[in-house]
Amino acid sequence: MDEVAKKMLFAAGLVLILYIIGIFFYHNMEGWSWVNCIYFMTSTITTVGYGDITPTHEVSRLFTVFFMWTGISVGFYLIYTISRYREEKIDQKLMAFFKEKETETGGKFKPTVFEAKPTLKSNPNAFNPSAPPRKKR
């Protein structure tokens, strides 16, 4: 297994460990159901934080502060390792495929990249927030 895959598995393992610790902590300290524990931890790690479930004990609140910093950091690390894996494994295979096709076609194969660009032809006031709203047709 290569280095990037190891880092991605390590990050996923850290997230799993945080979930296991958090599930048992909140289930025992707050008396929440298993589903509510998972829901609260997910909304905390993803920084959504709906606020419909909140810790009531001071120890739980302090643990939540620790959990927020750790969980968000580990969550971002997992996202980073997934993007590195995609970049190093998938993108390299795509580039090798494109180069192979270009060689096969004698340089005539060029992948097309479509980019969405806003135009002023369709709406001259598209970038002017103080412009009056556009009339519906």
C-alpha cells in the first residue's frame, strides 16, 4: 500500500476513533440515544451545529469543546487526504490516458474542458448588485 492510501486510512481511522469515543461519552454522560450521539457528533464535526441537541453537563460541554477542535481538524485532514489520493491516483491515470490517446491519434486528440463563464450579453447588470431586478418575460 502506498503512502497516500496509508494516510487516507489513518485519517478515516482517526474519525472512527473519535466517533466511538464520542458515542460512548455522550450516551453515558448525557443519556442520549445512540442515534442522537451520532447525529450530534456529525453536526459538530461538519460544523453545521443545528443546536437542537446540546450538552447539559459542564463536563460534557468541556468535552464538546475538545471534540470540536479535534473533530473538525481530523475531518479536514480526512478531506485533504481524499483529495490527495484523487490527485495522485485518479488524475494521474486520466492524464496517462489522455497522453496515450494523443499519441494514438498523432496529436489530434485534445480533451475539451468546459468552463462556465458569466456573460454580460445575457444580463448586462449581472455584476451590478445595485441594478434594478431584471424583468420577467
